[in-house]
Amino acid sequence: MLIISNPWIFLTFFLSGPFLWRSCDCTFTVTNNCPYTIWPGTLAGAGTPQLPTTGFRLDSGQSVSIPTTVGWSGRIWARTGCQFDVFGMGKCQTGDCAGRLECDGMGATPPASLFEITLGAGDGKDFYDVSIVDGYNIPLVAAPQGVGGECNATGCVSDINMGCPKELQVVDSGDGVSMPETSGGGGGVVACKSACGAFGLDQYCCSGEFADPTTCKPSFYSTIFKRACPTAYSYAFDDATSIFTCKAFDYAIIFCPSFPG
């Protein structure tokens, strides 16, 4: 079953659907350590079922544990500055998924910091990473609790928004839920685009004639991301220092991991 650290926010829709009877390979424990509310989103990869929830509200200091299935593949991210009506329709300043509380198979609108994983079946290892290839919105760390492999934590602890080049900045438009200055809210920078997202050029997107690792190299912009977050994916072919393996029973996915208090 899904466990929520604060019972009063128990979400009844977690209790329905076909997922409860499935045997779980591991869980994702999502924690909001930010000084503001976030709205995590989840997206399954091709051929694997969606998780029991594909989007939910998570207030500051709260955690949610989500069961998953053997061989699951997908991603998890945080949306910020969201407003939803009673029908779960609305919008978010960053990480929006088609204006829905439940993403229902829709991915994050860049820029957004992403946790990505493919769980191994049987004795197979999990492959996981934190990616800022599509840009960055808030700090994120993933820490596996494992039974095999090195099971290293990875992520992006730095606040890239504070040093984001002007041409990559996404500035608070004032039409979402306000966030503290520490998040880049209040008219500040709320996200940092990738160079691909900002300029759309093949050399930044690793596409066209740059669609392989011999021709697509780190750019000035991806190097800024890499220096800030050495273990996170900074561009499409940044595999050597950014992908990790483990056999874990739980992944702690922590947003704003270094925020005091």
C-alpha cells in the first residue's frame, strides 16, 4: 500500500485501481524538503504501467511512498507554482504536464529536473540518473537503499537558477502560486532552460549531424550545468559520469535536499 507521512493528506485515489495487487519490486519515497509546496509528477516509459499516482500535491516537509512494479521504467519530477481547480485542471509555472494535477501519461514541460530509472527484472540491476538535459527547475537528489551494486546517490544539489545565464532564464510571471525568494519566485528566476530548449540548434540538441557522441560534445552551457552538478546528466551523451546501477528496494527522491530545516 501507499504510505503517507501525514495522514490528513491521504489521497483516496491511491487506494483504487489495479496496482494494489501487483507484487512490488521496490518503492519510490518522494520527500519535499523545499520551503514551499511542490506537485510531483510521474511518467512511465513505453511498455510499463503508470504508477498508482501520476501527479499529486506535496507540502513542505511531507513525504509519500509510492509502490512500483518489476521492470518499471520512467521518470519523476517536481512541478512548482501550480494552481488547480476542484477538477484537477490548471497550470504550473515549471514542470507542467498539460495543465493537469494527474499527468496521465503526459511528461514535464521543460525546463525541469528529472529522476529517471529503469528497474531490473529478476537479478538484473536498476539503471538510474538525474537529468538536467531538458533544463532545471529545483534541486533534486536520488538515494537508493540497495542490496546489490554500489548504490550511489546522485542528483543536483546546487541552485542553478541563481547562476543561470540570462538567455536561459525562465522568470516568475506572477501568474502562479508565489514561492519564496529561495526558490527563485517573487519575480526571480524559477527555472533554467537547456541550450537546446533556448536555441533549438542541432549542436546543442545532439540532433542532425550532431546525433552521435563523436560529434556532439559538451557546450559552454552544458559545462555550466556539469560544474554545478557533476553527477547529473548535462547533455545527451553525458553517460560516463551520470548513469548509475544498483539493486534497490527503495529510492529516496528528495527535492531541495540541502535546504536548512
